[in-house]
Amino acid sequence: MHDDRSITEQRLRRVLGERIRPAVRSRTLPLTVERWDAPGEPVPVAEGLAAPYTPCAAGDAWGPAWGTTWFRITGAVPADWAGRTVEAVLDLGFDRLMPGFQCEGLVHRADGSEVKGLNPYNDWVRVADRAAGGERIEWYVEAAANPVLVEHRPTTEGDRMTSGDRPLYRLARTDLTVFETEVWELVQDLDVLEGLMSQLAGDDARRHTVLHAVGAALDALDLDDVPGTAAAARARLAGVLASPAHASAHRISAVGHAHIDSAWLWPLRETVRKVSRTASNVVALMDEHPEFVFAMSQAQQLDWIKTHRPELFERVKKKIADGQFVPVGGMWVESDTNMVGGEAMVRQFLYGKKFFLEEFGIDTKGVWLPDSFGYTAALPQIVRLAGNRWFLTQKICWSQTNRFPHHTFWWEGIDGSRVFTHFPPVDTYNSDLGGAQLAHAARNYREKGRGTRSLVPFGWGDGGGGPTREQLARARRLRDLEGSPRVEIERPDAFFERARAEYEDAPVWAGELYLELHRGTYTSQAGTKQGNRRSESLLREAELWAATAAVRVPGFAYPYEDLERLWKTVLLHQFHDILPGSSIAWVHREARETYARVGEELRALTLAAQTALAGEGDEELVFNCAPHARRGVPAGGADRPAPAPQPVTVEERHGGGHVLANGRLLVEVDGRGLIVSAYDLEHGREALAPGAAANLLQIHPDFPNMWDAWDVEAFYRNRVTDLTGLDALEVTDAGPDAGTVTVTRSFGSSAVSQTITLRAGAKTVDLVTEVDWHETEKFLKAAFPLDVKAERTSSETQFGHVQRATHTNTSWEAARFEICAHRWIHAEEPGWGTALLNDSTYGHDVTRDIRPDGGQTTTVRLSLLRAPRYPDPRTDQGRHTLGYSLAPGAGIGDAVREGHALNLPERVLRGAGPVAPLVAVDDDAVVVESVKLAEDRGGDVIVRLYESRGGRARAVLTPGFPVGAATETDLLERPLSPTAVGAPTPSGALPLTLRPFQIVTVRLHRA
């Protein structure tokens, strides 16, 4: 037989594209269109409906960037269309190649209720399945002119303050049409078979069988009467579509999905509308397709629907009750996990799961995080303590260097907790269920021979409308089709139950899931990161002092509503394109403004509680919110500080500069304003490498290959400029309790002023760097070359720390050239180490060199500022104040203590006398992370603590108030068994036994 495959395949492509697809709509009638351009920001629906409309027509330009135009669409179904399926096509000017990244619309009825969203693959609205003729149409389309910002070029259109006023779109089509159902079904048949053939080998008999059937179908089709002959063509395909899959075919659980970034190339307010458009599409599709299951994460997005679209929310609730619309993930938003603080990560689950429980009665069992930029090793324990059983992500497939070895596995965290985890081998969270993607999933699957199934999230994301009827048609045809994986639409929980049942002994991956890409997100948008860190600290303070006052001060009301609202605001801004700094200028401008308001509110709440606790008096009290005592003031208490020990001396240094000493440290600042010695007097040990200088500012070119705000590439290190030019060096008189040297420099278009301070009794050198930053595509680092032979460093993460090698023996270590740490990073050799602490910096890098003297220099650098131009062309331009400290001789416990102290400053207030801590712990290794009142508002005290050093701990928790009973709980404050909490002693103290990095939450029932 002659090989005529290419001829038939070319024939199929042309006939399908030029004859069959156009024949899906056989008659066309223009609808009447009018418009109203809303001034400024979007208006309520009622205002849009009542607006004064003017005539409009297809081809008219509309929509300056971020503008909203309302279109009124009217018309009637012709009488001679009676009995036919009738749809309207409403094309706002869509580019089919960019669903989710352009104009969008939401169709309303005249009463304001939602019909469905309009997107490139959802540009139709059904009028009637069988028209009676004469049906009147009146719709109102709220159309958003979101600019296209995906070109990875600097643009001013990322903020309404700087965007232009030229129209971006032209109304393309507003027609009433007859929808030819049989032709549409033929399109779906041929689409699936074409996708199948494209993935079968040329010598596969199945490919030839399908090709022959396709040729026969095309022969049966009259190109002059496609609607009239579509059924005959479909009959020729029935046999090949009915042939069942092989017994060993890969099994795919297809889950409807619409990944919607809560902010990214659009502001938060536009996400509110994107979510409504997608949800309205989804529930409408469910009415027609009872087999359709759609998973939606991010409680925040459902809360937006509840707040802004209550009628739609009720439809969503019904579909949730029916089991079609499935809340997943259990988090407030799909947050970043690298930089989010420990307690904030807990609250992501607490408030996310609480919303799903209260609104829908659903206790979600999985964590759905397809798109975050790497995953902290602390997460498995948090996931388990939130009551979740499985974890899903997709992003690790983006790694540049190493291919992750598993798709289904057990992920083990820093404390030993494990969670069953799946990476969909389809390598996308926006699948179209096409043949190429499904074949890739089957080929790519790493668990062959043990596992048989994977999950595929399908649907257009980011406002693209979610799953389409065409994708559901593919799923139906691929349920059991020879040559294809078997596809079954089902709930995520069902997939994970089956996957775990067949692969209980899946391999284990221990430690962080490091994304070998997007490492610049630890540093981009320093203002956003600083706002997050400070908000987390302020929330800790406000809760601690408010809880203490509520227990101790009669009549003091714990501000439940205010704290929950503020927590949710901070949690929202931890979304994985806000906190990482990868959103447009508008998002980060609003974030900075929001953090300022949050800070003001939290400081006011803290002051009110502290004032109530302090009482009337003139005694100067220091309130210590940190989890360790300092200057004689207990953790979580207030008292007069202990007198300063030996005063600080500041002397001239031979050769230029100054020497600062306090009896514990001796610090030399040379004539260049660099620290050339940090000597630990207690251990007789120099912290800095011989001949090296610390607090050395270094600047690198920063022009990654593609993702400006997201990435730093390893080649940035190939060029470096040390900033040693000096404008001024002077001693600032700080009195006997501190010595300060101030250094000012200029470089490029920027300037920096640094204070180097040694305080009485301190084992840290404190540095404050004020930068007036006006560079572009540059990377600013602060280097600390340590005389420490460290094989690995320890970096603080949520509820503990993670260790990373300083060498690059393998490609896995080499790929971690930029790493994330929270409040500290620690380098140690047996018996002695040094910590570098910070107040708002996350990005770091560590390198090692062997000196001619045989010693090892371990250089730890903080990543202070970047200056990418996309998506925000003015990223971080302006003034920044960044604090960090060097702690020579510090162990891990010292790093934990000093890191908290730097981030939780003392507050001074006058009052009547000391305030005893509400709770106390007798072991510094056990850190109290949070003290608050219970979520059920019954007045009980919740204490969350953890073992911080990576070892076993036995401690006693002593309440400072009468306790009737104590219960260990999960993160949602539900009782746990077995428990780490022992029976209380006669005095009410509670013995605790903690494994390394274990988190324990205790509910103290007030007597």
C-alpha cells in the first residue's frame, strides 16, 4: 500500500480549518450595539446598567489601558430560526493566542445577574437550544481593556498612573448565529483524532487505521453542504473512536482548573473581576455537563465573589454542594512559601480552611500550589498540622539545571513529617487536554512500573475563562480511546486516594523543593518585602499584648475582627507574584500604601494594649515582644531594663578609621569605611578572613535571559564592582551605651549612607544601610568574608532552619547559587560560628575559597537591591533603609535569639510597674511563635511554639494566669492526639517534649 499519510493529514488540516469549523455557525444576523465608557475605575453593576448609552458598531475602537466600557447588546431571534440552536458571538477584539492576558468581558442580564464571561475561547452566549423564534435579547457586557503586558519589555502601562489613553481594542463581532451541533461534534471528533495521530509513531498500525477513517470521513463530507453531511462523516469515524485503550494505558485524572494569579500583570481590583468572569463560565458549563468537575483554590478569591457578586456566589455554593465545584488547597491565597514567615504560613491555612469550613462545610484535604517559586522544607509539617493529606505543585518542572526525579513521592520536611506529593507530568497547570499534552504526560511520567496514573489540571487560566466545552468534548472522547491515555474527569481527592493506594511505598524526597529558576524573587521589590516582614512582626506584637491585656485587664476587649482583617490583608499580599516582586508597578505601589496603613493600625492596637497593661505611672517600662529575655526584661513581658554593662569605647585606628570595643567584641573600621576586623574577645577568635573586608558593598550587572523581575543568572557574578569610594567617614556620638561610625558613598546615580554601631553588652555589630537607589539592571550585594571552614550553612526558614552545602560538588548544589533565608544565616565549624542577621532581606549567596594559608574563607552576602525593568520599569527606585547585623561567635541558638531581637524591637512606655509574661518557657531552644486568643472567641489562650535548634527539647510552659486545662491542637485549634503536652504540675506548669523543629500548639483553657 502506498504511503499517503502526509496527503491525508494536509487535507484534514485544510478542510477542518477552511470548511468545517466555519460551518459550525450557518446563519448570521448583526445585533444592535451601544456603548458607555465608564470614567476612572470600574463602577457597580447597577450604575453600568443605568448609564447613558450611545450607538456603536463592530470595528469601533474602545478601551484605554485599564478602562471599562459597557456595551448594551439587543436584538431578536428571527421567526424562521425556530427550532434551531441559536447563539450570539460577542468578540471584543480578542487575540486567540493570549487567553487571560488581554481584554475580557462579563455578560449581564438586564436585572444585573451574570450570564457568563467573555474570553478568546469563550466568545459565545447561548440564546436557546431550540429557539421558538422571536426571543428578545438584552445583555450588558462589562468589558475590561486590560493591556497586553506579556512581551517582557519595559512598559509604563503597568500602572493606571502612567498608562496612555489611546484605545487598545476594536470591537470585532456582535452577531446572532445558528449553531450547527452536528458540525461542532464533527470538529471535536476530528480534533481528537488529529491530536492522537500526531503522537503515534509513523509505523504504528493504529495511526494508519485512524488515518484511513479520517480519509473516509472527508470523502463522505460535501464541502458545499457541511451541515447536511456532517452526520455521515461522523459515522465513518465512529469505529476508531470506539476502539478501547490498551490495558496498560496511562490513566489521567483530569481536573477542571483556571489558575488565576491574585495579582500579576493586573492589579488586585481586576482579579476580583477575573474571578467572577471565570466562575460564571464554570457554573454555566456545569449546568450543561454534569460530569464536569472544577477545582478552585484561594479562599480569598471565593470571598471576593461572595462580597462583590452574591448572586453568583449562591450559584457557586450550589455547585459545591452538588460536588462539581471543588474547593482545594486550604490556603487564603496560593502564597509564596520561601519568604512567608512561620506564623503567617500557619494563618494561610487557618483562615483558608476556616473559610471553606464555615461557608461550605468542607474540610479540604490537599494543598494546591501549582505555581509558587519553590517550596520551603518546613511546609510538610505545616501541611500535616493543618489536617491536610496531600500536596500538588507544577512549577518544579521549570527548573533550568536538574530534572526532578519523581512525579509521585513522599515529601519529608525538616522535622521528619511527610506528605504524599504529586507533580503532574503534563508539565502545565493550564492543559487543553490536547493529544500532544496527554502523550507528553504519559511519556514523561517517572513512576512507570509502579504507578499508573497522573493528574492533569485543564482550562485557560488568569482570566482566560477556565475549561471550555471543547475541552470537555475531548475528555469524553479520550475516556477510553486506543492509542491515548485514559482520561477521567474527577475530583483531586479521588486521584490522590487512588495514587496513594497503588504506590504507598513511593520514594522519599527530603528537604526543600528548590526551584532552579526565579531566584531574583528573593530580592525584587524591597519595599514589598520589607512591608511583609514588618507586618508579620507587628501582628505578633499586637496579638501578644492584646491577649495579655484581655486576660489581665478587666473590660479590655480583644480586637478579633481587626486582627483577622489585618491578617487577611497581609496574607493576600503574600501571593506568589506580590511578595516575590514579580507584579506590575500598580500592584507594588498599592502594596506599599497598604503596608503603611496596616502598620499604623497595628501600632495603634499594640499601644492600646500596652497602655492598658502599663497602667498609670511614671516608671519607664520596656516591652519585650521577642521570645527571649533581653536587658533583663523577660520574653513577652515589660520591666525596667538592666543597667548597661561595660561602656563602648571608640578610638582612632592606626592607619585610618576607628576601633569600637565593648568588652565582648572589638571592631575595626578602616579608612575606607569597611570592617576589617570583628574580633570575638570571649573566644579569642577573629570572624573575618585575613586581609578581607566585611560590609563590602558590591554591584553587579543584572540582565537575565528573560524573566527580569524573577531571575538572576549565575553569570551575573562574572563582573563585579567593589564600592569602596568614600565621601565621608565620621564618628557619631551615641553616648556610653553605643559607638557609631557613619560612612557615606556615591556610586553611579545613587548614594548610600551606612551606620556601623556597637552597643554596650552586645555580641552583634549592627549596620543600617540607607540607599538612594537610582540604578537600572544592577544587583547590589553586601559581602561578609568569614574565616570559617563551613561545609554547609544554616538558613532560617519557618519554624527552624535548612542546611545547604557551601560546595558545588554536583549540579544540584551549583544550581543553588542564590538562596533564601529569613532572619539569619549561620556559618559554623565545630566549636565556633558566625551569624549574619537581617531585618527585611531574604536573598543571600554563599561561596567558599581556600586561601594560600590553607584556611577557608566562607563569604556570605546579602542581596540588598535589584533594578529590573519588567514588569515594573522603576522597580525599587528611590530610598531604602535596610538593617542587618554581624554576630561573631554565634551558635544557632544565638542566631535565633538575635534574629528575633533585630526584627522585634523594644517599645518604651511609662506606667505603674512591671508586666509579667502571659506565658513563659524555661528553655531558650523552645521559641514561642504566637500568643493569641482562640478563634472560637471563647477567651482561651492559644500558644504556638517550636523547637528552634534542630535537637530534642524538654521544656516547661508556665502560664501567667489560672488555667483549668490544657490541650494540644492542630493549626485550626482542634484537639490532637497523641500529644506532646504532659500533665500539668500542681502549680499549673505544663511539661513539653519536642522533637527537632516540632511545632506544638497549646490551648490553655482559662479557669
